[in-house]
Amino acid sequence: MHSASTHTRRSLLRNRQDGGKVENIELFFDLVFAFAITQLSHGLLADLGWDNSLRIGLLLLAVWWVWIYTSWVTNWLDPNRPPVRIALFALMLAGLVLSASIPQAFGDKGWAFALAYVVMQVGRTLFFLWAVRGERVAMVRNFQRIVVWMMLAGVCWLAGGWSEGSVRLAWWVLALALDTGGPWMYFWVPGLGRSSLQDWDVDGSHMAERCALFVIIALGESLLVSGATFATHAWDGTSLAAFITTFAGTVAMWWLYFAIGAEQGHHSIVHSAHTGRQARVAYTYMHILIVAGIIVCAVADELVLAHPAHADNPAMVAILGGPVLYLLGTALFKWVTATRAYPPLSHAVGLVLLGLLCIPASQHALDAMALSAATAGVLWIVAIWESRSLRKK
């Protein structure tokens, strides 16, 4: 009787012989977050002020944290098992509520955003504890610690959801500090100790592919924005030039991540002696900058397509800020996964060039399309430089 029960419990774990295959249910789950990315980009586009940018950044961190934690869980659990599938469907429902409430998360739907977030974070962790009951003690203890952190952060999320204005922001900043700080503290809990990197023995191939697919989702938002905005404007020479410029920038971003970075990261984590460390630093944290950069670039693309000959200061910041975030994120990602002594020189030079573009941008010496073309050019310089330098090796 005990043996049969143990077998059933263990059957919820992923078969590590499948090569880290991403299942269809995981891709289905990601569609909710495609919606969330759209909501975030539209929310930023509606108001490029610093206050709203801070709020959108906070919401992006929350959305990413829900998604990446779920990816960690499906790295261990088999999504093809009925209980795991049902849990993912439940998370999708809560995720739709979370995404739908984003535009009014700092308005009258703050309680809905907070409640959906807490249900996803705490509920998923409790499900995992149920799924691995009877498993090795280290795995169970790890998630016991995590659920304590999730519940503590959840109290702050809910307190913020039922507060208003700056009080809500303060509660949610504290909640995110707990959420993002947990892994750095190894989820230390009095009486339960702290987790170790050995407790986070993920399938590196699966983790790398999951994050690469999320980058594709975010890049898809840029393409959708470009296509949809271009379709609604007159197809004259200026609009066509702006369309080609924004498309070139998006392709450059794809090239910078997928031509070298994604494959390098995949190889690094698969062959790492500490896959947990790579998964935590390179994929859980570094990818936040990459995704943020893509979202800001999507907003900038829409601004350029709508007003190619004009850009105010907030628009200039978006046109420059998106590539800066993206290039910084890919540089750090490649630095960590390649175990270099320093970040890629090509990316460092690219960041310097983007910084130099701030001078004419601040003086409004470049219009929106010219600045967009310049940033796209910088991204292509970095991509070509990196490709040629690695080919020589």
C-alpha cells in the first residue's frame, strides 16, 4: 500500500530523460502572459511619465515573477500528469484576472491584481508541496521555506491591494522586495534553515528553452505593435521608412539574443555543475532587463510609427531607454553564461554609443525616426561585431 502510494506521488515528477522538452500545455499557459505583456506596453504608452513608468515597472516584475516561478515548478513536475494540468489551468484563470486588472492595478482593481497574484504564488507552492509529499526531504523543505516567504509577501500584496495611492505603492514595493530577495537569501526561515543550490537541481535545457520562448513572446509584441500601427496610417514614404526602421530594430534584438546568447546560455546551463545557480542568476534575474527592454522598445516603435517627425522628451527616453535595457540585459546574460572575466566588449561599446546619442536627443537634433534608426544601427553594429569576433575564434 505504501509502495503504491509512493509510486503515484513520484509519477508527478518530470522524467529527466525527455531532454527538457517544453510541453504544449506550457505554451498554452504562456498565452496568458502574452496578454499581460500587451497590457503592460499599452499601460506604459498611455503615460510615459516617471510615476507611471515606476508603476508599470513594478507590475512587470510581478508578472515576470509569477511566470518564472511557474516555470521552475513545471521544470520539476510533469505537465502531462492530470493534477499538474489542472493546476496550470487554474493558474491560467487567475493569470487572466491578473492581466485584465493591470490597467487599473493602481486604481479600483488593485484588490483584484493583488488577490490573483497571491492565489497564483501561494496556491502554486502549496500544490507543489502536495505533489512532492513523501519525496526527498531537501525538496520538501525547500518549498516549505518558499511558501513562508510567499505568504509573508502575500500579506503585503493584499494590504496594498486594499490601500490607495502612495500607500499601495509602498506595500507593493515591500512585497516585491520579499519576492525578489527570497532566492538571494536562499529562503532562510528560522527553524527551517536555508535552501542550497543543490536543492535547485533544475533541468537546464528546459529552463533555457522556457525563457527563450518568453523572449519570443515579448518580441512578438513589438511586431504586433509595428504591424497594427502601420496598418492604420497612410502608406507614404515617411510611414514606410518608420516601419522598416522599427522592424530592423526588432530583428537586431532577435539576433542579439538568439544568434549567440540563447545557444551559449543553453550549453552553459546544461553542462554546469550548478544548474541552480545559472537558473537563478542568468534566467530568473538577468532576463528581467531583457524583457523590460523589449516592452519599452515596443512602446517606442508605436510612438515612432505614429509620429515619426516628432518626439517629446518622454518619447526620446523610451526610444533610447529600450535598447539600453535590452543591451544591458543581454550583456549581463552572456557574461554570466560564458563565465567571462568581463561583459562582451561589443555590448559595452554599444552602450557607450547609445549614451552618446543622448546628446543630440536631449537637444532635439534628431526626430523620432532618426533616433530610432540610430539606435537600430547601434544594435546591428553590436550584433555584427559579436558574430564576426566569435567566428574568428
